[in-house]
Amino acid sequence: MFLSRKLNFLTKSFSTMSQPLKRVLDTLEELAPLQYSEKWDNTGLLVEPFKYEKVSKIFLTNDLTVPVMAEAVAHQADFIITYHPIIFRPLKNIRQSDWKSRIISECLAKGIAIFSPHTSWDSAECGVNAWLLDQIGAKFAKSEPITPVSDAPLLGAGKKCTLDNEISIKEAIENIKRNTGLPTVQLGLAVGATIESKIKTVAVCAGSGASVLSNTRADLYITGEMSHHEVMDAQHNGTTCILLNHSNSERQYLYRVEKFLKEKLEGVDVVVSKSDVDPLVSN
């Protein structure tokens, strides 16, 4: 009986292990330095409750919505990583009439911190865009950023590569759907191309990627969303476009982050949201 109680105590102690907040922030900085976020972005620690010092459960989401917040509270999370920053434009007040303000208020009341990496993950060498490029399911020797940063040429917005061997557009679509778990994608074939046409060069940009992709010559663009006219411009420039919906081009990267944090932060529980979904669905 004594041994059983001791084992239970040890199991409980291990499950509630925590790491200092600074250690968690340093680990996230190791994954993707915040200094390489876009200048217009709002990244880093956005909400830090009073006397907040330790992290025991990290909750990962692409968007911090009301259903996701309820899930985080149910998991007793004390540190939320939301890829998209819930605080982006300046706040004039925090009131219950606004859904974002309610979430921020609840986090402060419950002692939950909020961190957003956003474009720091986009620019990272092994970040969101590197993950998105892998979803094509074809081999390539190397990739490089479309817009590299001046002092770190391996970092920057978007990714592009040349495949070792050509594949058909049909193969690319099937591989992307299988690897992401998406039932459908949107397809804009280049003028004169068919579903069986071969591709050799690929450029990707997670989210709304047209501004990054527009000056890049490639057989295929993969992104979340593009406007009507942006797609037509690409098609007439000989580029086929595959669109996944904005957050569907980002969300599954959270599982790579989950693995990274579990390896780096011993004893800290890391959970990926199940209720975080793209706001647009096929019907």
C-alpha cells in the first residue's frame, strides 16, 4: 500500500512538472527568432498575467477563438500559443461586448499567458512554409526562401524548390490531400495546362500568399488563398495554383511544434487543439 501511494505521488509530481516562463520563451526563440517577424506583425508574448513565472501545460492553436479558449480551459492550459495573434490592432479597451476582449480578460483572470509566433514561424528555416512545401510529397534537394532576409539568407518569406523529378498536377493534388487530410482543394490550372501536365518548380506561401508569390516564376503555387484577379494573373503567367483555405495551409504544422516542444521542455504537457478549424468549410 505504501509503495502504491508513493508511485501515485511520483506520477502526480511528474505530471505537474513545470518550466520557467523564460525557458519556454527561449525555446520558442530557438525554433523561430522573433526578430525575423514581419515589421507589420505583432508577435511574441502578448498576454502575461500578474506574477506569471511557470508553465506546466502548453496549448497550441492556429486561431484563438471562443470554442478554442473553452477547450484550453478544459485542458487546464496555462500557456496558449496561437499562430495568428489575437491582439493585432491596438486595443482601446477590454470589454465583454467583444469576443477577443472576452478571451483576453479570461486569460488574465485565470492566469493564462498568450504567445503568438505568426510570421516568425513563416520565415523560419524549418517553419510553416518548409512544412507546406513537404506536403507536395515529391523529393527535392534543397529549398530557399522566396524573399530572404538580408542577414540570414536561409530565413525569409515563402519557399521555393526544384523537384528532383517532374510530377503531374494530379499527383501533386493527391499527395497534398493525403498529407494534409483535406478532402478537397481549389485548383486554378495555368492557361493551356491540364490535370496531367507536369510540374518541376514549386513555390509556396502559407496563408494569403499572393503578395509573396507574385514575382516568383514557378510551375505551381501552393497557398491558402488568393483573390480572383491574382489567380488569373498567375494562370496567364503559366503557373497553376492550388489553394487550401487560409488556415488549412498552416494548421498541421502545429504537430511539428508539439513534437519539438515535448523534446525540449521535459515534463511540460503540450496539447494541440481539436476544435481549431478553418472558418470556411465546403458544403
